[in-house]
Amino acid sequence: KAAESCYALLGDEKIRSGVAEGNQKKLLVAIAQRFDAAQRSELAAQLYRKCGEAGKAGEIYARLGKLEEARQCMLDAGRKKDADLIGGKAQAV
């Protein structure tokens, strides 16, 4: 199913330009944005994390209630304050 979604995304201008430029990060970010918009949020978070956008991945994981993953992503992104806030929420649960 994910492969079908990827092929469908090739019609997107951002994705086509990422492919044409050979810019893997730009391509992955564009795909992640589309997956997030299509409610395939966990896959989007994984893609964001893989291309170095740990903060964005952390925001998505937090929205999904996956607080440990969110906290780790925030730490990876250097967002200690956000990680501490998420850590506090995780302990309250």
C-alpha cells in the first residue's frame, strides 16, 4: 500500500522537482508532508526522522500519543525544553 501511495505522489510538483534535482532530502520531506496530510502520520514521522527533520517527526509522534518516540526526536533535534515537556506528559500518563 505504501508503494501505491508513493507512485501516486509522483504527480506532485515538489516530488517531481526533488527527483529531477536528485535531492533526496527534498524528496523525502515532500513525501512525508503528503503522508502526513493523508493521515499516514507514523510513516510521515519516520520519513522526517530519516531525512534529519527530527523536530517535525517529534511533533507528529506527540500528536499520535507516542510520547517516548516524540521525546527522543526532540532530544535529537536539540529541543530539550520540548523533550522535557513531553517527558512530563509521559510520566503523567
